[in-house]
Amino acid sequence: MGELIRGLFFIVFGLYALLAERMGWGKLSLPQELIYALGGILCAYGLYRVYRGIKQLFF
């Protein structure tokens, strides 16, 4: 269960990095390319954690 929760946190943080400036939630003081890379990596790692959590629970 912990894998799923951690994976969801990583996905949420990745989406925040990708969407914060567009939605008016705040501005990150990093270059835009680095923000996109960081957001993509966080989302991908979150999906991996969710996959591992589902695999451990059900298979």
C-alpha cells in the first residue's frame, strides 16, 4: 500500500511542476526546460511506483 501512496505523491508533485505556472498556482524559479524534465521524471517514477504497488498487492 505504501508504494501506491508514494507513487501518487510523485505523480502529484510532477503534475504540479508541469502545471503550476499555467494554472496560476505559483512560479518556480528554474528554467522552463528543467521544469518540464523534472515534472516528466517525477510523473514517470510515480507511475513506476504505482505499477510496483499494484503488482505486489495483486500478483
